[in-house]
Amino acid sequence: MRQTVRVILIVLLMLNSFQGFSQTPGEANRKEERTIYFFSGLGADSSVFMNLKLPGYHKVYITWIPALPNETLTEYATRIRSQITVANPYFIGLSFGGIVAVEVSKQIDVKKMVLISSVRTKDELNRVQFFFIKLGFYKLIPHFLLERSNFITNSYFGAKTPTDKKELTELLEDTDIHFFRWALKSVAKWKNKEAPERTILIHGTADRVIASRRTHPDYHIKGGGHLMVFNRADTISKIILHYFND
């Protein structure tokens, strides 16, 4: 009898072990995590989000793909959408990436969206910048301005510390000039006038790329420039977590 009981216990332990191996801890945790898709700024990679602390979320970084000739933002967003493989995801969009995120959110159901240093509609764009872009002045931007950071780009993007300048240099070096010019042209032709639902906008008061006075953000970051996702990451992380977990 004792021998029979012992055999049964051994079998039960073995079965329990097999159940444990059927799903790795990582896979189990992944099911409990919610997925965030990150849309970086113009030509930038995921490194711009490296300082954000968002525990409990699975992070996926959208990869920019080459734009087709005369492609609209809506058409581009349709092709980018193929990278979204999770239902009801969360979105975080930075600068131009926020505009693309808005377009993608029209095509799929998004749980919640956070835009950083970006806009929700075309009416929030700087009218003077918008005017010059529509005239095609973006074609005159010299390539050397995008090769590395300099006093013009440092001032414009709000890069003040050596760390900020280094990050900006890396971002600019990775920017494709053809994609950059297409993006500016496509933004000039952007027609969105309806603010997306379940979306908040976080903006810096010192942003010179997209002036905050027209954007009506939900959260103002005092003194924050266009790179604040990198150098004000702690504050922005808290805002995002509060909104996503609410």
C-alpha cells in the first residue's frame, strides 16, 4: 500500500513538473503584461525611449520603413500597421511618430495613447512653420545640419547638456534625409482635424520644434524641450503609468 501511494505521489510530481515546463516563466509573465507600441521621432530608433521606466508592460518599437513616392501619411500608416500584432495595444508617439500613431489609431482599436512633444490635429501645428513647409522650403534644408548636432540644432531641440548633445548627434546621424523631407512634406498635407479619443498629450513649455501654445497639452513639463522624453524621462514615466493604470 505504501509503495502504491509513493508511486502515485511520484507520478503527480512528474506531471506537475511537465506542466511547469509547458510554459516558461517569461511566457507566463508576457500574458500578464500589456503591450506598448512606441513610435519614435523622425528617423530615430528606440534609444530615444531608453530612459522611460514602464514596468509591467511589454515594449515593442515600431521600425520606420522607406516612404513611397507621393505617399500620404494615411497610406504610410496603413503599411506601418502591419507591425501591430496585438489587440487593443497602448501607443506612445514622439514628435512625428505621434502624428503617425494618430493615423494608425484610426485604423485599429487602441486602448490608450500618449503623445509626447507632438500634436493631435493639423490645427495644432505652428502656422508659420506650416506655411514655409507648404512652400517647399524643407527642400532647402542643407544635409550637413542633419549629419551631427551643432549650435543651431542644439538650440532648436533644446539640447543643453553633453549627454543631450550626444544623444541628438546620434539621432541626427541616423536620420535619412530623403525620409526627413518626405515626412515634412506629408505633414504639410496632413488633413486630420479630429482629436483621437483616449489620448493625452505631454508637452514641454520650452519646445521650439512644436510650440506648446497651440497644442493645449494635458500635461506641461516646465522648461522641457523637444528632447524631454530623454532628459525628463522620470517625470514623463510617472505621467504615463498613472494614465495607463487608471
